[in-house]
Amino acid sequence: MGKATLQLKKGDILKKSDFDGKYLLILEGYMSLNLAEEIPVQYYSQKHLISLDDVNENLFYLAKTPTQLLALEKDMIEPKYLKTSREEYQHYRSLYMSSEERVKYNLCYLGERLGTKTDRGIELPSFLNQNEFANYCNISRVFLNSLMKRLKEDDFLLSTKRPWLICPNKSAEQIPVNN
């Protein structure tokens, strides 16, 4: 058999040994690729194809919500679909920004990548909390909290209560990088 579905509960960790030789397509839910215990490196949602090939003892996939995956044999996927897209590395662009620019950029980036467009703005998934996002942006949660208050005053964020709501006319590409 070439494919099978897998149900994960929030907090479940994917182990390479369980899925060696397969790609996983996220059908429903959210996953993060984490470094060590608490540092999210990237987030994935529906229609993202993830691989366990490069996962080592320091990297692992974590179910952020109940998640359904489709396991596919590697020979079922054409090589052209395996190229890492430019957006996969966009988060790393923010490492060269000031803390405030980094927070703005990553709010927009995750809004574009994972958010849901509503009539009020772009809603980020509710699993994203201040601890998680502060780790993702490489800043303290206390500092993030003060920045989020300022971003709300500037109408960049429409709501700082979860799920966070971003102004609909903001995009990651509009955030300047000060090198």
C-alpha cells in the first residue's frame, strides 16, 4: 500500500523511525518544526508536504492542534514538488531585523502562511500564544507583550486577544530590512 492516514493529538511528536521512506501531507491542523524543546523553527498547515529526512535528534515535528496527515511513499511524489519554496526560508530573513521589525514581519508572514482572512482582518491560528511566538521571534515574552500593545495602538494588530487579528492591508514584503 502506498498511502495511509495518521491522526495526531495536540502535542504528539513525529518520529523519523515511524515514517522512514515517506512524505507526510498535512490534510488538517497545524504542525511546527521545533529545535530542541521549545523553539519553533517553522510552521506548517493544510496542503504542506513535510519530510522526516532531515530530522535529527535536535529537530522534530510537533502537532500544534489535532492534525490529520496522509503518509505517501516517496516514489509517489515527483521531484519537482520537493523543491523548497522561497517562502520556506522567509522566516530567516527576519533575523536581520530589529526586534520590532521582526515581530511585525513574522506576524505578517505567519498571517500569509497560516492565517484565515476574515472581513475584519487576518486571523492567526489560536495555538499561537505569546510564549510560542516570542520563541519564534527570538525575543522575551515580556518584550513581545509590550511590542504587541504598541502594535495595537498603531493599528497594525487589531486584536491582541487570541486568536490575534492583523490589519488586512499589511504584508511581510512591506516590512523593510535594516541591514
